[in-house]
Amino acid sequence: MPVLEMLGISKSFGAVKALDDVSLSVEKGSIHALVGENGAGKTTLMRILYGATAMDSGTINLNGQSAHISSSAQAISHGIGMVSQHYSIIPELTNLQNLMLGAEPGWTISNKKAASRADELATRMGFSFDWNASASTLSPAGAQKLEILKLLWRNAEIMILDEPTAMLSPADSNALFESLKQLTEAGATVVLVTHRLPEVISHCKEVTVLRGGKFVGSKPVEETNTEELAEMIVGHPLTELAPHQAVGRETARLTLQNLSAKGYRGDLAVNGLSMELYQGELLGIAGVDGNGQRELFQVLTGGLKPESGSINWDGEDITSSTIGNRIAKGFRLIPEDRHAEGVIDDWPLEENAALGLQKQPPFANGAYVDQHGRKGAAEKIAAMFNTKHGGLNNPMSSLSGGNQQRFVAGRVLFLNPQLILAFQPARGLDIDATRKLYDAIRSKCLEGACAIVVSFDLDEILIHCDRVAVMHAGHILNPPKGSEHDRQAIGRLMVGAA
Amino acid sequence: MSVKNWVLAGAGAMKLRHLLLIVAGIVSLYALLLLTNVNPGDAGHRLVKGTLGLDMVNGHLSFVSANAISGTLRETCPLLIAGIAVFIALQAGLFNIGVEGQLIVGALTCAAIALRIPGIPGIVLGTIGAVIMGAVWALPAGLIRAYRGGHEVITTIMLNSVAIYVTNGIVSGPLKDVKQESPTTPTLADSSRLPFLYNTSNAQISSGILIGLLLLVAFAFWLRRFVSGYELRAVGSNPVAAKLAGVKTAKTIVMSMVVSGGIAGLAGAVQVLGYTFRYYQDFSQGYGFNALGVALLAGSNPLGIIPAAFFFGLLTKGSSALQVLGIPKDSGFVVLGLLIIVFATIRYRKLISVTES
């Protein structure tokens, strides 16, 4: 008997049918994957299960009995826990305080008792935490582990994880799945929302596919493969992958020499880095999170002043040139954190279209805003990657995360980009959109631009980038000759082994 | 944007929440009247007559008192201009609590200049002086915020205290009119005053209100149609994204603070040249602070400042009209305080639902 059944679930937001008669059945003690494009309804379905969103119709059965879940508190009392895409760790609190937050043992708190229970839970999972340390010191992997412990602390039996590996390195992802496996062996059940099909194939037992708010199918993982799943997800065969381009290394456009920059901890996050980027190149930088990728991008955009070294662009020293001057030269950024860095949520799409390009035609006419030109440009930007929106006057916040990312990507490629800097550009994009984005970047490169992509997803880089390098401990490492696209060799560089 | 669009935009700024607010204002006034044992019908009658100058004559609603409406506009004018000052800082994400201090420093500067230089040159130089001094008074807060991260709320409150004591000192000493008992400057000559739009023996409407309206229209246009206005709003809405978009955020913060202070100084100058014709101790009755409420009430549309300032002016004039009935004058501020709380609840309720999701 399934531990969890969701039957005939429907939910509309205004005129949009987010879920239409969707069903999900999960066996006890398994990892069940829920996959689908952006807007397929995965997160909505999970939020209904967690009591965060009310359904219009349908039933939820737990252990064969009908359950009424109308709030997260009720979901928790039924043993259901959820980790959302955006972690809810509060950096100002200690790890232990974060663990207990909202589920404190009583009116008074004994840190000693709480820490001993916390240790017990952590040991069961094979984790270890310094409970009195500030949560601000946690790595993304550490934060993810703490989120899972939070569910255990609340005695969750059914755990919903929404894109848990989006921010993790391959090694951390594998470790996470090891822990999840242990949990399921001990009787817990995991529902995993993900974009990464290799993860589904290697770690999950069953998979359910949603498309456009409808149920497409459920399969045991051993009876399917990534190609079939990808087709089920997009509803048609995928566009062919563009072949890697071998670029003649003739004109170096970007030259970094002996570049060093401080990270937020005060150490040299970029440490004597030298590299060249040639005209037409689409360079992918693989690496484990926290090896200086962020600081390298900040130095390249002009937001962080390097401690030493130089940046040359088309033969000109731009080490101390401002962000604005670099934008004028054609530097474009797809930022890591779209909300914080790339858009203004409560502004209309039309005004967001100009962000970063606000001084240049067609967005400006001298000191004036060119409203006509901006409107036309916004239309083109939205059309480039088929951003689904309800009108250019609607605020950015009315778009789903994936559609916001499409809009930001469209803006980056819109106005004569020369150096495209993309940090985890596929975040929130589905397979098809990711392919289209990389194709568009590559075609700009073929027109003479160049691009650097940072991703923590090695497969994404191996599939889409023409040249692969690894960032480790503030250095750029190049894979040995003959294994430029070799997964094993690059994986070794990522952990610092030659 | 055509004139028609401007009007439509102004009407659009008047949303449901403003209507709710006016209803809340009337209800709380009514409650206040019941508390003070005053006949609400009588009070309502006096309120309309005392603020808008409207009364029932032979069964028809007629305009009977120019004095009433001129008094309301007199209260509205400083709130309108100071409201613009607060609004511009708010658009850059800054709370300029220092408008009060910048306003009185500007007013004193203007009075000092216009008393020495007669005629139009005095008016012009006095106004320029007031704008400069207001800007200078705001500059430290802008610099500290932009380059040292010190919060402008704290620094501007401090600068307010400095402004109050310095101006009181000057008007009790070097600029004091020796013929007067209380600390005040001499009165400006007629040639050093702003012209009146309407001038009879019992009512005057100064052209100061026109200066405020023109400034507002120019400011609203700049905010929407100039790249620098766009950049300022970007800094206020998301400073990190603005910085990555190539906006010089520190410079923008300093500039918006300085412009805000300059406009506050202008509000002081208009008050001196158009209404009081002198500077005296405790010059401002909290115009700078009430302007915070005006800007908050205006929401995100600068044209919303007009109804907001008029509404505040109405309440201020209204509460003095009700004094006759034994209702304390400060009761108007009680109502204002209540309204700001109600408004904040309506407006910021959305933020909470966002964080919950």
C-alpha cells in the first residue's frame, strides 16, 4: 500500500490552471522523483501536500486513510516536511537555533539537551555539526544538510525536497543521496523535485512526470532512461545538441594576468589567476562551489577591486574601469541570484528590460528615457526565449522564476554583447530552454563575442561548452591534452587532485 | 505623455486605499467628537465651512468664505514642497527625517538675505541661498550613508537638533528684531514677498502653492523620463541590481540626499517669502515630519503628493476651525497619527503575505 496518495488534484490561480486532475502515488521507503518543465506544477503540487497552498479539488491519502491538510502545521503533525528551493536558514542564528526554530522543545530551552538530540539525529545521517557555530559559516551543502535535519527534528516521515542539489557540487550531491538512501532504508519516504535527470536515474526508485499542470506518467526508474524522460517532460523529441566548436585561438580578447582578489572572509579567493579568452570561445568553468568563482565574476564585472594583477580587454588595461564603462564595452552578466542582482521585482517588465542598458539606445536618447524604443526592445527581449508574461506593464514578480531567467537571458544577449558572463545560467530553466540559451550564447560567439559560464553542474558544462576549465582554490586549471572533455579527469581537477 | 495622461495618472494614484483612508479619517474624527461631547453635525458643518469655505445658503451649497480655503492652501503649501523633498529621498531608498531641520535652516537663510537685499533680487538670492543651505544641511547625512554606511535616519535626526538650536540662537541674537520682545527677525518689506494669486482684505492666496505644483510636475517628469531618474529609482528599489547595472550608487545616494535637502530648503524659503514674511523661533510646526506622512500616503506615484498634502492641510486647518467648539487643536494630529498607522497597515500588509509564501 502506498504511504502517500494524491488523487485528482486540481488547482487554478485565477484563469491559469496550475494543476488539472493530477495524481501521485508514493511507496513507503522509496525516493520518488517528480519531474517536469518550469510551470509544470511540481512545486504547486508539493505545496498542496505541505499545506502551504489550498487545492480546489482532490483527495490526499496517508497510509490509506484520507487526510485533511489545510496548513503547514497540520502537514507537520502528519509527518510531512518540506525543504524549499530557497533555504530558510537564518545566518544570524546558530546551527542549533536554526534546527529548533519553530519547533522548540518547550517554553524553556536547554541547549545541552537539544544539542544531544541534534547530535543523535546528525550521527544517524552521518553528518556532523558544530551546533554553537553561527549558521552564516555554513556552505551550501551544509545548509542543505541542516535543512534535512530540521525535518528529522520535526519527526518527518515523508520529506519533500525541492531541487536539493541545485547548489551542490557532484561530490556533495552524491553524499546527500547516500544520506537519503539511509533514511529511506530506515523507513522514511522522500519526494524529490528535480531538473537533473541523471540524478533520477541513479538514485530514485520511481518517477512521475508532469507537463503543463497535467499528469503525463509514472514509471519505475529501472524501466526508463534519460532520453525517454526528457521527451515525456517536453512533450516532443528534443532539439539536437549543437556540436562543440573548435575555436581557432587567434585573437585573445580577454587576458587575465596574475589576478588576485579577496573573498568576503578576507582570504584570497582568487589567487594569482591567469587565463586568456579568445574570440568566439564559449568557456565553461567547472568547479566546486566556493573556489573563487563568485569573486572572479565580481572582478570581471567591475564590482570588486582586485588586490593585484591586471585585466586586459581587446588590448586595453581595464583593471580599474567601472561597471558602467565595462557595460559600454559589451560586458553582460547573467547573475547568480536573479532576485537580488538581476531584476527589480516590483517594476514592470518594460523598465526591467532597460536595467544595465539604460544609458544606451534604444533605451535612452541622450539624457532622456526613450519610452518608445524601450517598449520595442522589451518585446524583443521577451520574445527571444519565449518568456511567458501577461503584458509588459506587469511587474517582474508576476513571472515564474524560470520565465524571469528567460527574460534576464534575453536582455543579456539583446544589445551587442561582447563578453557574456553567465553564473549558473540554467538555474530554473528546463532542458529545452537550457539548450536554446546555450545555442543563443554560442551564436553570439560565432559572431565574434566570447563567453564564460560558471556552473556547479559538471554535466551541463560538458554538454554545452566548447572549452572546459576548472576553478579550484582560486586558480584556473586546464584539463590535460586529450581529455579536454573527459568527465573523470575534470572531476579529479575539481577536488584538487592532479 | 500628454496633459490628459498626466491627469489620468493622477487619478490612478488615487486608489481604493486612499478612499479607505479618507473614510477612516472621517470615522476617527467622528469618534473624537463623540469623546469631546460635541454635536457631530455641528462640527461637520464647521469643518466644511472652515476648510473649504462651503456652506448651505437657502438650501444651496455655496462658496461663502475665501478665508477658509486660503487657510487650507496655506497649510498645504509647505507640506506639498516638503513632501516632494521626502519623496525624492524615499525613491532612492532613503528616509530623510531631516527635512524639518533643512527647512528651517533654509527659511532662516532666506529671511536673512531678503531682509538685506530688497526687491526681486532678494527674493531670488534668498531662495537660492535657502536651497543651498538645505542641501548643505543634508550633505553630511548623504556622505555618511554612501561611504560609511551610517544610517541616514540617525544622522538626520541629529542634524535636526543642531538646526533647531543654531537657528534659535541666531534669531535670538544677531538677527533678532530689537523692537520685538520675542525672538523673531524683522518683517519683510512688501517688495520682498511673493506675489499673491488672490488678494482681498480677508483672504490671500500666495503664489507659493504654484511653485510647489510646478516643482512637482517637473520632478514627476524627471523621475520617469530621465535616465538619471530611472537610475535613482533603481538604487531605491534594488541597490545591488542597480550597482551591477552600472549605476554609481554612492553618488546617486549623495545626490538624492542633497536634492532632497535643497527642496526642503526651498519649502522654508517659500514659507518665509509667501506666508510668514519673517523668521521666528520654533518656525516650523513639524512640517518636515508631517511631510513624511504626506510622502508615505502618496505611495509610489509622485502625483499622489498633491491629494496627500491637501488632505493633511485640510485636517490641520480643520482642527483649528473646530477649536471654537472646545476641541483641542492638536486633535488633528491625533487623527493624522491614526491615519498613518491605518495606511501603513493597508500598504504593508502585502509584504507579509509575500514573506509567508
